[in-house]
Amino acid sequence: MRFVPIAAGSFLMGCSPGDSECYPEEKPAHRVTITRAFEISKYQVTQQEYQTLMGTNPSTFQGANLPVEGVSWNDAQHFCEALNAKKDGYHYRLPTEAEWEYAARGGNESARYGSLDEVAWYRDNSRSTTHPVGEKLPNAFGLYDTLGNVWEWVHDWYGADYYSNSPGSDPPGPVSGEYRVLRGGSWRGVARGLARVSSRYILRPNVRSSVLGFRCARDPRPSSR
């Protein structure tokens, strides 16, 4: 897996300025600071990566370089735990919702970081299937497919009013809930409303579907010396 370093910084999280397609759960837009640098995978986790580590491939659309799908939030967590068991000097995890949006925007405050057909696989161009990761243009941070292809599970529980009262620095999401959050849209999603960096989707953490995948974040483990 290839990872991209993301520097600490602040951004406007939620409904982008001038975006008329936002849903209520994307509001209010609010300033968030990510105080700690982290790394996030350049691509969505592929089927080859998942198969190599977990010994299984649950995907509907089969192909080594296609994003793994058919994975629940729980499955994504188990993948990160398996990476951590290798003890390679990093702690692997799902990104928080704030980290995901910060990285996905790539420093861009617009609803999309480029022309949609150039950066994303979605309903109008996907031909009703996933596509190999990295075929579309990346954002300014060098991340691919943060819009489209498969929805990406993030760490957070969903809270309907969390955007109104979340902390301004490193928001971790609600402490509990019924639903986990997904971000980024998918091959099946429509352009209007869904294929935008602030759009949010929620599902129970045990749900699997051919539109659901993920990417990992990681942090260096503290030295034991």
C-alpha cells in the first residue's frame, strides 16, 4: 500500500461555499483544525491488498486492482487490525471523518476538486461497475478516487447534530451511535447531491454492499526507547 503524508492544517468542513446541492447533514459548515500530521492511503484498498492480508475477497466485481467492496465497517476495522499485527512501526486505522474530508479536498474549498468526469467514476460514466484505482485524476494532495468508485468507511459514528457542536480541533465523532459514516460517493451514485467532497452517507457497521469500500490512515508508533 502506498501512503501520502498529510500536513496539519485547517479547512472549512461541510457544505462548500456556493454549493446548492447540500443536504441538511452537511450543515453548518464549520472551521476545523487538524493539529497532527498523518498519512492516508493514496488509493482505495484494492482486492489484491485485501486478499493478500485477509485471505478472502468479498467483492462482487472481481479484479486485483479494483477497489475491494462488499466490506462492512467491521471488516475494514479487522483489516486495519491485521496490518497493526505486523508491527511495522505504524498504527493503522480508518481516518476520522474530518481527516478524510481534509485530505479529500486537497486544499480546495469547492464541492469537487476538479471536473467530475475527470476525477470520479459515478453513475453517468461508470457503466455500472467499479474501475481500477488510480485511473482518474488525483486531487492536489495526490489522492485518487476520493470521489466515486466506492463509498469509503470512516471511523466516526454519525450524530445528527454533531456538526453544530463538534470541537474545532481534531473532532473524533460522537462517542457512540447506531450508524457509521461513509464518504465520497460511488460508481452507482448520481452527480447531483452525492459526488461531492462534503456528502455523507450512513449505514450500520455490519452492512456490506458492492458500493462500499475504504482506505486506511496511519500514524508512526511512538518509540519505545
